[in-house]
Amino acid sequence: MPKMISFETPKSILETVTMIETVATEMMRPAARYYDEHEHETPWDYINFMHQALQATGGLTMAPGPSTKDGTPRQDYQRLAHYVEALSWGDAGLYLCTPRGGLGAAAVSATGTPEQKARFLERFNGEKPVFSSMAITEPQAGSDTAAIKTTAVREGDQWVLNGEKIFVTGGRKSLEDTPGFVVVWATINPAAGREGIRSFVVEAGTPGCTVTKVEKKLGIRASDTTAILLNDCRVPLGNMLGDLEAKPRSGEGYKGVLRTFEATRPLVAASALGIARAALEFLKEALAEQGVEIRYGLPRSRMTNLEREVTDMEIGLRSAWLLTLRAVWMADNKLPINAEASMSKIKAGDVVVQITQRAVELLGPVGYSRRHLLEKWFRDAKINDLYEGTGQINRLIVARRILGYGRKELD
Amino acid sequence: MLVEAVRRYATTDLRPAAHEADERGEFSPGLIAKGWELGLLQGSVPESFGGFGDRSAVSGALAAEELAWGDLAGALAILTPNAFALPVLVGGNEAQKQEWLPPVIGSGWRPFSAALLEPHFDFTPSELRTVATSENGGFALTGKKTQVPFAAQADQLLVFADLNGSPQAFVVPRTAEGLHIGDRQQLLGLHALPLFEITLDHVRVPVEARLARLDFPLILASFQVAIAAAAIGVSRAGFEYALQYAKQREAFGGPIAQKQAIAFMLAEMATEIDGARLMVWEAAWQLDRGLPASKSAYLALLGAADTAMMVTDRAVQILGGHGYIREHPVERWMRDARGIQTFLGLAMV
């Protein structure tokens, strides 16, 4: 039986979204072009403002919190999805520079012990903004995460990490700009394949961990994407996420790290859909300025081409957004979201790429011009079909789930 | 739960009978009467009018999906009286509800039907070409309607017609003078469902025949949600069948489901179905809450119809040549799916 979700957005979420929309309109949109054209400049104005704003609003954080004490369902992931959508509507690159969490914090949240959560997450509530990142991809291992070669070798009361990581979103902010951390995937037993993979918290300033490159990208240029070298980098035993003493069942460690993705994929979908909504609104406004109204309620045979394009975009956007809300609603209700998280990302990745590409096409020279942000959104959009699992990897995940297959049956 | 009962009926009655009904062009005796006993309409009408519940578009959408999963033609047959009675319930005054609701729900399934669609390619529900004119304290109706279920046997028809630029609904007895019922229509799909073109040639009805408080956009949205929910049911049928087939059919040394070319198609079908269903549910939820639902119901139907066509086409594709043979149901679902947008007005939730 498909799960009926709540279609009502909680009032407290709506109120904060209104606040975020002001930030998006007043602060992010005006800064978007500048940071697109000054690629490796850290957007401190946005970062500092957001840090203070998020701190001032108390509980507002970019990382989901623990369960509620009175047993009522959480709303943390739903809240996050709405925030991320609204911020990405403002600017997806700047959104990725939002302090008080990030992917590293999400990983600690999803897989850390209570002690680890206390130790690593406290820093996000401090006076100054702090960042965290995930370091998974290696030059020879992207979607095939089981092929990573970075090693973690236990020596006494330390883990010694060696290897090279690339495509670390926000790596420079986490390791150089602020006292944050990166969560590094490494193998404790290269012969064991994915069973040997664990995740390790490497804090800023740890000797042997250096940022070696900041990439130049198609889009989301406000956000730094870095390469990191781990050269005899030593971290305490307790930096391995999860319970060191507990004997993991077969594959448990790898499953643990994959849980992080389940939690973050709907948020990537939400980010994609913020961009998609921005592009669709821009398209409709540009058409309205020329006196082109979109009529609803007509059969396809009576629609103009523009009406057909726009209604199809609206259907895609709404369906992807509802798939996203379903995934976060289920996560808040502690339901497994393996397939649902991937479905939201498949659909959102497709929709944002389609909407931005079509909008640029339909607006001709206006769409193609850098006078407007639409061409930037076209560039920003594509990352959502790539990071946190490409569209193909997510199709593989959904296919395995609906077919009841494991890796052995469907590779 | 009601939906569970509907699912049981769809599984044990509708689905097994669907192939033969489609081939023979008629439902087996008792099939629709048994579906009527599920009480989908009776449970939507208050006790004061002979029913035992309140209308809920969400529950209706869930039921319509299950029924259509079993068989779309059968689902529409069971829901035909809904398309007559629910507009009366929502848009009639007290006297009209007292007069017309008890006969529909009082004595087993009876062919009360609605006539919305008109026979031209660019049919638009808000711009009806069938016209009502005021005449001698009543109305005269003139125009053509198409795909009217059970019109030849119907006790009463709810005919939608334009009155001074706005769509209105009129209760018309089948035997009214000037009402001509054409031959049974032969369509691409829905072979088991008897559908007729009707012609209204200055058909006179009294002033009380017009539903007094009709909110046409609301009725239209409810029609759209019902058909969209049915489209999800057809999609799910095709998806599930193709998935099971792909796991059993072997080629190149293993089940074809183990090939990404097939597995990815299935993943996309599942994703599209879930997304389209959520849009249907959202529109239904808005209807139940009294929120504006016109745009969302319209988009939900467009999306669900596209999904049904995409999914059923792929279901045929996954079965390959076997999908083209009528021994498998996927070709029927593909034919049914293409008509989704033209089934508007054949059911309401």
C-alpha cells in the first residue's frame, strides 16, 4: 500500500520559509552573479549573515536534530527540505555555503554515537561559522564507492589515513577557512571490498591533511570543490564514526555510510527544485512581460507550444517536489526511505535539467544572455544529476528495491 | 478498511474477468452489481438521502485506483452512477437531492449516467457546445454528447450544457422527447463498457431539472481527480505485470530484469507512478479541505494520463512481441491508457 503523506506544510515551517525567502530575494539574488564571476572567493558576507541569522532563530539548524522527547513525529527533514528549496531558489552556489552543518554534520548525525555527536556537532553552535564536508570520491572511484583506495590503518590509539580525495564540496571552508572537519571514507581492509569501508572524522588542522586543489566548475561556483591529500594523517580511534567496540555484522559499516546518502538525497532534490522553480518563474515572468499568458484547463490540442511547455514543466516540478516531501516526511516518521530518497532525486535531477535547458531555449537570446541569471541556473542545475549519486546510480537503487534484487542480481 | 475490500474485489473479480469482458464487449452477469455492493457511492451520500456516509475525494481516489488496477472498463461501469449522483449531491438543492439521490442508491446498481464529453477534437469542458436556452419557464437543450456510458438503458442522464456562457447540469429522462440515442460506440479501448453518442434536439426540461447550486469548476476538478486516480491504477497494473514478467523471462542466460536496460525502465516507471499519484492525492486532499483545486486537478490529470501512456507503452515493450499478443493484458492497458483524457465525466469521486 503506498504511503499517504501529509500535504499540509506545518505553520512553523511556513513562517521560517517566508523569512528565508526574504534572504533569498534581498541577499542571495543580488550576490549570485558576483560569486559566479569570482569563483574562488569565499562569500563571507552571506556566510556571516546566515550564521547570525540561524543562531538568532535558536533551534534553526541545517543538520537534523535528535528525536522529539514527547514522541511526536519529527519535522526536521521536512523543515530542511523547505529551507534548502527556498535557499536554492535564491542561489544554489551560495546555499552550499550555508554554515551550521553541511554533509559532514549530516554523516555524524546519521551514523555517529551520542558521544561523537556531542563532540563533533557542538562547534556549529559557536560564535563563528563552521563548516563540514564529505570526502568520498577519489580520482579512480566515483559512483563505484567500493573501489576507494584511501586506507585507514590502526596504530595504537590512532588511525593513520593515506590517500587522495577529490570533489569535496566545501572542503576549503571545512579545513582552511574554519575549524570544521571532513568525514573521510577509507578502507580498514582493502581485501574486503565494501565491507572494509568506514568513515572517519578529520578535523581542520590535523597534520597530514591538506587541500591541494580548488576546482573550476560549470556552475555552483560560489561553493568550493576541492581535492584533499591525506598523507600519514593521524586521528584518534574515536574518530571512526559508529561504535568501535560493537562488532558490525557483515556489510554493516558500509551500510552505515550509505545511510548518510539516504538522508541527504531528498535534500539535493530540494535544492534542484529550488533552481527549477526559479527558472520556471523567470520564464513565466518573461513571457508575461511580452503579454503571453499561460492558460490552464485547455486540452493539449488547444494549447500553444509555450503553454504546453510550461504546463509540462509545472507537472514535473510538482511531482518531483511531492516525491521529495514524501521522502522527508517518511524520514521524519522513521520509515525506511531507500527507494523513496532515490526516486525524489531521479525525478528532481531530470526535472531541473529539463526545465532550465528548455527555459533557456524558449527565451532565445534573452535566455542565453548573462544579463540574467537563467543561464547560470542552467549551469547550476546539472550538478544535481551528478552529486550524491548520479541519476543512473539512483535508478539502480530504485530498480534493486522494486525487483527485490541485491548487487549480485543487478549490477 | 474500505480500500482493502475494493482491492480484494479488484483482484478476485474484476481482474480475472477483464480479458473476456474486453473480447466479448460485455461484462459477465453480476460482476458490476457485486462491485456496486462495495458501497462506494452509498458511503458517499448521507443517511438523509439514503446513503450511509460522507463524500471524501481522497477515499474515492484510493478506491478508483484499486478498481482501475483490476479493470478500467469495469471501474468506470461501477462508478457511472457516481457521475450522476455526486454532482447532484454537491450541486443540487434540498428538493433535488431528495428527488434524485434515493432512487440511485436505493436498489442496487442502476444505469444513471452523465453526459459531459462532446464529439469534437478540441473538446473543452468549460466551453460546451451543447446549449441550454430558457423557454416557457423551463429549458430547451440542443447539442451532441459522446461516450455516454449506459445511455441506452439509463433511467436518467445528467447532461452538461452551456447556459448563457456558463456550464450547467440538467437532469434529463432518457425517454425525453428530442433525445436520440445513437448506436453503441466502438473505441480503441474500454470494449466492455457500453458507450453511446446522444443527440439532443430541443429537449425540453422543467426549470427544476437544472442543478440549483452547481459549482462547475469544483465538479470538473472532481471528475479530473477520479479519472486521474483511475489512470494511476492502470499504470500500476502495467508496471507490476511488466516487473513480474521481467523477473521470469530469461534471455542471454538470465532474467531480463537483471539487465540495466530493463531495470532502469522499471525504476523510471515506478518513479513516475509515485509522483503522479502524489499529485492526484494532493488535488483530492484539496477538494476535501475545500481548498482551490482546479489547477492542481487539471495538472494531476495531465500528468497521470502521460504516466499511464508512458508506463503501459513500456510494459508492452518489456514483454516484447509477447506484449503485442492479446493473451497478455498489457496491450489492453495500453489501449485503455490512451483514452484517459477523453474519459472525463465518466466517473466522479
